[in-house]
Amino acid sequence: MDQANTPASLMDLVAYQEGTVVSKTLLSKQTGTVTLFAFDKGQGLSEHTAPFDAMVCVLDGVVEITLGGEPVTVSQGEMIVMPANVPHALSAREPFKMMLVMIRS
């Protein structure tokens, strides 16, 4: 964020853009990151793994997350933890925004 100690609306810090995924890193430390994403409908992330645990908090809309081969729908106001080394993918069934918190230790 631009100014420390200043309240900010997570929804306003990242905007939807047609046909793409927008991201904004809020914090990046050796121990982890906090990143906001805005996905347009039909956008996603292909299956991959990460060596660290990650938490997805859906701020707006709905996303289908495939976690370990099982699809899970996560809606506005909900969160899900994606354990380290478990394959996962994301698919925007409608435009959605999320905050991704990755913990490296």
C-alpha cells in the first residue's frame, strides 16, 4: 500500500479489467506475502503447486478452486486454506476478487 497506518478498502485497491487478471502486492516479506487479485469472468490459474501454505479470502464474487482434484466453490466473505504441495487451480465463474496470504514458514 502507498501509505502505512492509513485505512484502505481492500475492494478499492484492485480493479476488474476485461479479459484479464489484475494483481497488487500489499506486503512482501521473507516470511510471506499478501496479494490482492481481480479476475474477470472466465479467467483463472492453471493447476500448480506451491511449497507453502496459502489462504484465499474471497472479497467479491464466486470462484471455483480445485484443490487436490476436488472442486470447491468459495463465495464472497468465505476463505479456504490451500496446503503446501497440494495441486490447485482457480476458475472465475463470474468476476471475483480475492486476497491471497502466503505463509513461507
